[in-house]
Amino acid sequence: MNKSIVFLMIGVSGFLASCKKNSAEPDADNSTPVAEKNTLQTPTANRDYLTRDSIFLYAKQTYLWNVGMPDYDTFNPRKYSSDNQVLAALAALPSTGGKDKYSFIDDGTVAGQLGGVSGDYGFSANYDASNLLRVKSVYATSPAGLAGLRRGYQITRVNGRTTLRTSQSDIDNLNDGIFGSNPSISLTVVRPDGTSQDLVINRGSYNINPILYSNTYTVGAKKVGYIVFNSFTTNSVPLLDAAFSKFSTDGVTELIVDLRYNGGGSVATAEAFTNLIAPSSQSGKVMYTTYWTKTMQDAQATILQNQKFYAKGNDGVTRLYSFFDYSYKPTAAAGNQEVFAKRGSLNGLTRVYFLVAGGTASASELLINNLKPVMDVKLIGRKTYGKPVGFFSIRIDKKDLYIPQFQTKNQADFGDYFDGLTVDKDVVDDLTKDFGDTSEKLLAQALNYSATGAFTSYLKDNALSSTSGVSRQVIDSNNEQLDHEFKGMIETRKLKLKQ
């Protein structure tokens, strides 16, 4: 659950540049593609310089905000001392309007996690409303899950140090201990019954099941389904199918989808999830449209010829293609306008509630935005992250570059939620309760609305904590520093070849 992903969309046959090592993987781009005349881009054997050149040159043709970008000499990517500095300089360009908080370069970790495999401890933590550090989520089959760690446990010590926040070094210790690269972590936790336990958890590889919890509640005469979905992995559609089959058998007519820690992932998974929820009456109607950068739409992003893969052409013959051979026009014929296609047997949902937070991003927001025009949608929690853009991975040497290349808009042509999707009921995350506890504040609000048609009148907790004297703003700031969830929408669909 280390930070590696933001609103990601990756293509299975061509775009998953590093998700699986096979004949469909693009060749590593070890050269510096020359996209324009310049004087500073001299031949070099320095691989760091070559990588920084490539970051800029790929951005020049595929970056969503490439209009108005400077030329190579003016930008001079080699003057920066790291790849991340180049990305920061791109994000700071006037053409972005300050919107790019999404670009990153990765070592392949994101691709692995997108495929449903991780290699960390398997848990995350945040400070609660009383400024106490608590476990916020755990993958059941991870080292942390197998060690007995559960959501809601208070963490009092990490690697021998207290978790009380007295200085920046405390946050740094937590980031190093929980989200760093250490082979093990020692924790002291306090369980809900007040007993204390010391744990040593070793880092390990495990398969991710992003469904952390599911259940059906009886609310008066209604059956209300509840599912906690933590990541849009490419392996999760069969798991979603099974969960929704159970909801159908239970006679569910309203649904609660908990996405509060879900930073996104596969676009194809988001589409399948959308079709499990959407009414069958929408089948065949537009779900959303993908708008790639104009340079790509106009078939001018020639640099994509460097990203090669083997695939079957329209004639059924397998041959070598490149990303340049895809059509990026915002049309159904080009594969960039998706339509609803009802999935599963759960039909007739009258309302869906989404439990969200500041970490709800990318493919999560795509799912919500897809459904807003076609059914009754309620958002409960805090305003979402704001990532209506996505990308595919660009292979540079042994790295994967992710820069926004497209924006999505729903059936109503809405997709400008760069500041996040606003909620219908503002509620601070309740870390003291495990998923499924009907007294947990966000779930309780959804169940109350289902029963009464209204939210409760509790004031939102954004003032001083009654026990710690620490402001909500300070707690939120601390938690932002501990947020290492991937935020991205990765194109994982198979786009259509131009010939």
C-alpha cells in the first residue's frame, strides 16, 4: 500500500508497459528521441540525461497541457538534478494552470499493484479526530492481516518510538517505518477491548483482494448492500461479480460503495463496476468520452513510435506496432467513447451512496461521475481528491513515466472536477470503528438516509478535538503526509488500431 499510483488508466495489450513482461510490452526507450531542433540536446552516454530528455520530449507531444510548452532549449531538462525535478518543472508551467498534481515516474511497482500483487506490509494508518494514530485499512492476506492487525486498532509505538505528533520528525519516523523500504516493522497496538499487543511484521509479497468488506443490511422493508472497495486492480472484476451476485440474491435495492481510501487504478475495472450498478435501461447509451491531447488526436504524436509492442492487427495477423498506431479521436469508432452495457443480475437499484474522502481519486471518481447523470447518487464524507485525468505508462529505459494524457467526461459532458467532487453530507472519517460497524459515522449516515430520507444533523467535526486540543486542519495536514495510496486512472482497455 505504498505510494505508487493517482487516477490511472493503462492498456492491457499495449499500454501496460510494465504490468507484465511479454511480447505486448513496449520496447524500452533507451535513446533520446529528437522531436525538434535544438542546440543543447547534444549526444551523450549519460543515461540520466537521456531519461530527462525523454521525459520532456514525450510531454511535448502527449502531455494534456502541452499547448504553449517551451522548446527544448528554453526548458533544458538536463539542468535538473533528478527526474522528479523535471516533472515538478513541467507541473509548474503556466500551461497547466496549476492542475497537475498527478505526474510521476515509477520503477514498476505501480504496474505490479495494478495487477493485484503487492510487496509491502499491507496496511495504512491515519490520525483520528482525537489525534490518535489508528489503522485505517488492512489487506486480509497481507503480512499485517495475517499478523492480526485490524482497522481501528490504535498504534502507540512504531519501531520503538511514540506515535504522538510533537514534531515533523514524528511524521518522518512514521513514513519511514510504515511506508519505507525496511524489511520489518515493530508496532505496539491497543485493541478495542483496551488490551495492548506488540507485533513484528515482515514485508512480503501477497495477492491483493480490494474488497475489504461486504454485507447486506435490513433497513425497514429494504435490503441495502455495502461494499468496501480499496483499489481498481485488473484482477478484481470476478470478485466484484461474485459480490454483486450475492447482493442480487439478497434482494438489494440500495447500495453503499465505500471508496474512502481508493485512489483509483484500472479504467476497465471502473467500467465493469459502473455496469454492475447502472440500470439496464442505460445499456447502449453513452457512459463517458475520453479526450486525449489534441496532438494525439491529430496523429502528430510521432514520438509514440518509440513505444513498441506485438499485437494482432485488424486482419488477425500478429505484427509489431507502436502506440502511434492507435487512434486517439474522441469517438466510439476509435474506442474512446464507452457505452453502458449492463453487467450481472442486480437491477433496479433506486439509489447508490458513495462513502468518500480526500484520498478518493481517479478511477473512483470516474465511477461516481459515470453514474451521476443516470441514477440517484449521494456522496458522504469529505470532498474527493479531484483527478478527472488519466494516462498510460511510457517506458523509458527501466522506468515507467506517467503524465496526464487524457480527460474523461460523462454522459452529461461533465468532467471538470479538478478540485474534487463535493459531498452531500460532510462527515469526518471515523477511524475508531471497523468496516461494517453500523455506528461508524459514514456508514451510519447512509443507513439513516435509507431509513428516513434525510441525513442526521450532527455538526461536522472540523474544530478542536475534545480530547487532544489539536485542530481538524492540523490533523488533516498530518494525514496528508501519511497518504501514500496511489492516485491515478490508468488506461487498461484495448484501444483500436488505426489499421
